[in-house]
Amino acid sequence: MIKKLLLSLLVVTGFATVVFADFSRVEIGIGSWNQEPSRKLLGATTTYTKENDVYVWAYLKHPTPVVPNIRIEHASVLATLTPTSSYEFSQIDVIPYYNILDNTAWITIDLGLDFKSISATSTNTNIETTDDIILPMAYLRTRFELPLSGLGAEADIKYVEYSDNKLYDARVKLDYTFDITPIIKPGIEVGYRIQKIKTDELFYSTKLDYEFSGIYAGLILRF
């Protein structure tokens, strides 16, 4: 867990540093998602032990109106079924988006596409099987900042559905920014996240129907 946390932080920080000169705003974040996996099988729902999973993200905004802004995210979720059986979904989201409202009356609305890359690993009695897929998803984000307070409220959702396959990833959060320096402003965030992965023989020869939900908290750096 610690190695994954440090590696993810280094990757996102390094990427943000490289592109900083070309962007008008850069934000990076890292934290832990305390999620509870559940699985539907033959009409019954089974809940598994809660897991603490690392997430990281980078938000990159530039002044050119025609070219979309970019947001990059990484998270992994794990469902341990038995001591020898588990599913892990390692995800990278690349989200080009446009500002429909950009802090207008303290409100921001972003609209775009999420290209979600999922590496799904099934482990059964020490035998691992991995399948990879990229899914395009609709992306919507809204944000409200309370003037002169450092407080912000935010919600976003990614969604796609076709045939008997459904995938969505939704979050709501509150964050606080510390106005310590004019260049780098640290912050904290806490929120709730729910993710649904339902597939009809998309990854494997069997159907998957998982939900991951729980509280998350993390650190933010705003440049």
C-alpha cells in the first residue's frame, strides 16, 4: 500500500511539474478510499470486508478556449471473495473536458468525456487472469466555492450503459484550501464515492456485478 501510494504521488507530481508552464491552473490530489465491496450473484447481494484503496488525480487547465482541459485519475478497488479468491479493478481515467461555467457566480460546471482504462485481475487459488479494456464515458462535474472562506463543495459523475453492461462512478465532497502562500496552496478533501461495475461477459466468460462505496479523504495541492 505504501509503495503504491508513493509511486502514484511521484507520477502525478512529475507530470504536473512538466506541464505547469503551459497551464494556467494545476491541481493534484492523493488520498485513501475506505470502500466496502458488494457483489450481486443469482439475485443475492453479498457484502465483503472494507478495503482502504489509494487514489490520485491531477487537474490541468489552460487558457486556450478551443482546446479541452484535462483531468487524470488513478484508483484501484479490490473485492476479496475468499482467502484465495479476489477481483481487483485498476483504473486510469483520462478526461478531456470543457468549462461550461468557469467560477461564474462562484459556480463551475465541466462537461466532457472520460476514457476509462480498466485492468481487471481475477485471482483464484494463486492463479491470476488479467483483462484490459478502455471505455468511453460521459463526464459531468459541478463545483461551488463559498467566497472568501476557502470552502468548496463538489460533485461529479461518469456514466456509460449499453446492453446489459453498466458502469458509473459518482462522488460528492467538501474541501478546504489553506491560503498560506500565493503560489502553492495546500488543501484537504473529504467525500463519499460509489462505483458500479456490471458486465455481461465483458471482461470474462462470466458476468460481473460489483459495487464499491464508502468515504474517502485526501490532500490537495493547488498551483
